[in-house]
Amino acid sequence: MLDSRQIARFQNEAQAAASLHHPNIVPVFAVGNDRGTYYYSMQFIEGQSLDLAIEDLRSGSELSSIAVAKMRRADSSRIEPATDNATTAANPLPRRQDASTVRIAANAATVNSVRNSDYVRQVAEMGVQAAEALHYAHQHGIVHRDIKPSNLLIEPSGKLWITDFGLAQCTSHANAFGNAHGNLTRSGDMIGTLRYMSPEQASSRSHLVDHRTDIYSLGATLYELLTLRAVIDAPDRIAMMRQLEQVDPPSLQKFNPAVPSSLENVILKALSKHRDERYAAANELSEDLKRFLDGKSPLAKRPTWIDLSARLVRRNSKAVAVAALALLLMLAVSTMLAAMLRAKNREVVTANQLAQKHLQIANEVLYRFGPTQLQHLELLPGSETLRLQIARDSLAYFQNFAAYAKSDAAMQLDVANALMTCGDLELQMGQPALAYSYFDQARTRFSELHKTGHESDSKVAVRLLLCHNNLSVASVRMGQLPSARSELEQALVSLDSAKSNATFDQGYRRQLQACELLLQLNLAYLLNELGESHAAKYEYAISIAEADAFLANRPIDARASVTKGDDLYFEIASLLTNALLDASQIAADRQQARTLIELAVVNASNLAHHSSTEPASDLKVDHDLSLCRIALGAHLLSEGLAEEARVNFERATVELRRLHADHPSVIQFSLDLSSTLNNLGQAELEMESLPAAEQAFDEARQILTQLSAVTDDYLVLSSLGGVCNNLALVKESQNQIRQAEELLRQAIVHQEAAIAKSPESSRCSEFLTEHRTQLARLLSLRDAPDLVEVN
């Protein structure tokens, strides 16, 4: 197999299984590589996997291995050995209808029915064996993470074996194959495996996954053996996730009355949705199953709904009494107020009309000196702090009046928009945690407005999608990549619902299309950052065709506003330019990368044409066009056209120097300037202009070093490590080996700090491996006897 992740999984399984020596774990005898073909040999298990046993029980046919009789096998020479080196032990013997078919003679009433005590005891005995084997693996630092019927083998004697450690989390062997191999995933088995995953594993909360996820999966397997019904039986992945996180498993006795309540309590405890409520260790599960087999009461207890309800009332008895009294008082007061309101109705209406008029005047004054001025202040150099203060003051005003006028939907919309503005400004100034807080509050406001059916519901829907996107961006900046992925996936689900609303006008439908393209591109970029490169490239391939058709129709003409002075489409389109450029960096091939850059240029050019009517938007347009030049230069450099690439980098550098000088507190301008200088240095290095390359890399390093002191963005640290690595290459070319060595050590420190902030970033891990490889090569070069070092 030439796929690197398949080989990694194969090696991971061989290493994990070979390190374990337990009577219920299939042992590995040898591991090797023969002329490019990876192999390992393991003990042959004469039996079948539990998934086929369950299939036999469901179909009512004769069971081939669960019964306790001896196995008969006629004409064994006709049975061909399996050839799949990753699944030989896990697959059963070939099933045939002739005399060579493996069958066990057993009592038909026992074999063909699960509703008897003998069968229930057999399942409990298998559970004991599996739990003890898992406990042994856990003690040796290995979490299986893929326990399911197909990975459990059963011999005719009733002995159970655990196999397939390909997805194991091998704490004690993390250094053998690299960290990536200790935490492998696979997409092909996702739906099948999901039925046996614990809630924390299925929701990709890897920091919560420990040995208790195996306890859950074993509980799910025992549940299915006893009921012939999967714990999670929803038809699709979304429904499975909902059932896994929110719906308790049905009672086992509902499907198999032969299951005693004591055994049911054991299984349901293992299946607890919260890991702290499961057995603390697999041997505790084993001991409880043994108590059941010995006729003793297991320690697991399951409270009834009546018990839970009574407990809730007892704990809150005073609160219940107070609530009842408050309800009576509210009814009495409401009756009195209703009478008073009817008598004063005319006076109230007049006063309300006057108050609304005053509020309208106050809002118009605030808009003139608040949000509207924010756009014009963008052109004033160094105005970021002033803009943020105005935004916060505007937000405080809106929040105060919104609390006073809770029924005024327009005021609630103003609050939500002000929160979005504050989040945008905090993000620009390198404060992703504060930005996330503002975006999260805005999402709550927009969600409430969307549920109540605001008159500007289409605008609210688009704003809500942008909230999810911005929350994802803030999460990435904080290094929380799984959280960022969740936000984008939620947004795409909400977008499908929004597109079905027939009341939206054509202009906002175009905005929804732009949002969809933006979210798809950002999700693909995030998948690549998480190491799921195949899924990322698939998403990009789909997005390119959609982007080409979308931009060809000049959607900029479909502009519309949510509030005064707020051009919503311009905001989406500007974000779209950045998303297209990000996509070009990891495109499937050079032609696809060039296509993405050209689409970004078209989009930025459309915005430049549009910005003639909005002077305050020139800043965003200049920035976007500079980013396009950087991306085009990087593409030319990859094509070997270093001189043409340098021209684009130099033009972008001039523009970004101006933006950086005028707006020094905008972190993004500084970060983009350092990126341009780093690219310029690579072009100079390619053209063997070592002094010019050194100057560009050194300036980029200085900018990133300053940024690392004022922001906790992990991308800054990662970029700083990359620049140090490139500067080391220049020093090496100048035979300044010790200086190059010191720079590579700094690169490793910076990259490790970036990984500490964002452990899921595959790109940072790849950079770290590259830095370490360069350092090792340099150290060996330094020790060469014929090396003459220049100080």
C-alpha cells in the first residue's frame, strides 16, 4: 500500500499489538518490510468475529462460533487463507454452503435464540475477557479506540480475542512512529465505527478521549450482542450524533426479556454519556460482570425516573413553594394592572408615541457620530484605538436602551451589529479571545431575532452566518481548531435552512451564495490544517467551479444594507478574497492554485470598482489587492519564475509598508508584511542574491518578534519559526554554520510554542519536523572534516 496514512496505521497496529502479551489479545510474532511490502504475522484464530455471529443470530441461521461445542471442519485444505495483511486475524473463515463450511453442533434452542439465560451468561463471560484484556492494554499506555464486534474474535471454546489496534492511541510508543501515528483517524469507516464511539470520541474532543472510551465501546458491543440491536441505530451521521449525545439507550429488557436488571445496570453504566459516570477502569467492569455471573449483586445501580424526579423536588422544595406563591401573586398583580391599563390606555399610547420619537432622534444622532464615523476613521492612520473606543461606547448605549425596550426588535438588531463591530476591531488588534466573546454575544442576539421572525429576517440570517464564520476565525487564532470546525459546520447547516426561505429577495440570495462559498473554502482550509488533506482538496475542487460561476455574474451589483452605513455584501466579498487566496496555498495542483488566485483577483477588482462609491472601503481594497500580489508571486516562484515573483513581492511590500506605517496596531497588516518579506527573501535566495535574501528574512523576523510580544496568535509564532529556518539557509550558504545552527534551534523553540497553543495544527507539526531535520543535517555537516566555516 503506497498511501502513507495506511502504512502508518499498519505500523501503529503492529507496534501496539506486538507490545502486548495477554491471553485475550491476538499476538504479533514478526513485523517487517519485504521489498517495499509491509507485513506482520500474527496468531491464527480459529473462529469468527462477533459481527458475523450477530448477523447469524439476526437471520436465525446456525451460529458458527458462540456456542460451546467443539468445532468441526471438513476438508480444511479447501479453505484459502486470507491475504489482506491488515485484516487477516479479524476476518472469519470463508463461508461456504458445501461440506467444508465451518459449523458447530449445538442445541438448536440455545443457538438460534438469544432469549435464554445460557446465552446471556455467555455474553457476560465474553465481556469479562474483553474487559480484562482492555485493562491490561490500558495499564501499558494503549487505548484501542475502535472496540466493536468486528474487532472481537471468538473461538468455539468461548475464548475471546481482541484484534485490530490500527487506531490505537499509543502513549508509550509515541516516539516510535511520531505523534501523528499515535492518533490516527480514517474516513472510510466513520459511519460504521460511529455506532460504537463514545460521545467524546465522536465529537472530536480528543483531549477528553482516554481509556474510558474503550469501556463505552465495549458496553455498546455487549448491548448489541444481548439485544441484536445497535445502541445507535439512526440512519445518518447527523442523526447518529444527536442520538449519541442526547438520547439514552433503550432498556435492554425491551428487546430481550432474558436480560436481568442487574446485568442491564452494568451495561448502561458502561454506556453513560459522561465519562466520569462510567466505570473508572476496565477491571471494575470485569469485576461487576463476575459478580453477576456469581449470582451476586453488581455495584452498578440505575435510578428510576421516579427517583430522579423525587430527588429533584426534595432538593428544591423551597424553590417550588416560592415559585407557586410567586405565580399566585403575579396573577393577582396582573389582574390589577390590566384594569389600570385599560383606564389609562389613551395616556399610555400618547406617551409611547412621544418616547418612540425621542428614541428615533437619539438613534440618528448616535449613528452619525458612532457606527457611520467608524467607516471614515478607517482612512485615518493610527485610529484603531479611537475606533474601538467609539464602538464600545456605541455598544454601551445600544445595550442600555435594548434592556429598556426589550420588545423593540430594531434596538436588539443594533446591539447585535455593535457587538460584531467590536469583535472585528478586537480581532484586527490581535485579541482573538476578546473578539470571540463579542462574536458569541452577537450570535446569541441574532439567533433570538431569527427565532422571533424579525422583519429583516433575511439580513439577520446572513449576519448569523457571518457570526459563525468570525467565531471560527477567532477560534483558529486561539489555536482551538476543533471548535473552529464545529462553528463552520453549524453555519453550513443553518445556511441550508436559510436558502429554503422563499421570502428572501434576489439580492440577499446572492449574499447567501457568497456566504456559502466563504464557509466552504474556510472549512476546506481548516480540514487541511487539521491534517485531513484529502477531504480539504475535495472541498476545494467543488468550490472552484462554484466560485467561477458566482464571480462571473458580478454579484457586487446585488449590494444591500442591514443598517445605515453598513454594506453587508462588501464585508462578505472582502472575506471571500482572503478565503480564495488561502485555498491557493494548498491546491491540488499548480493549475488549480492559479485558478484560485485569478478568482481572488477578479473578486478584489470588483470590490475596487465598487469602492469608488464608498471611500472608507479603499483600505480593505488596497489590502486585498496586496494579498493577491503575494499569492501570485508565490505561485510564480513555485513555477521557477523567481524574477517575476520578486516583482510582485516588491510591489506588495511597498503597499503593505504604507498600510503598516499608517495602522501599526492592526496586527494583520504587520503579519502580512512579514509574510511578503519572507516570500521576497525566498525569491532572492532562489536567484542567489544572498545579501538581499538575508535582509528580507531579517526584517520579517524583527516584525514577527515584536508581534509575538503583543498577541497570543499561534500563527505568529509558527511564522517566526519559518522565517528563522529560512534565514538559517542563507547563513549556511555563506558557510556560517554555527549561526545557522542557532537560528534552527530558535525555529524549533518557536514552532514548539505554536504547537502548544494549537496542538491539532498539522502544518505546525510538519514545520517542526522540517526544522529538526535541517538541524540534524547541519550538525552532521558541521562535523565534516573538510568543512571550512566562515565567521
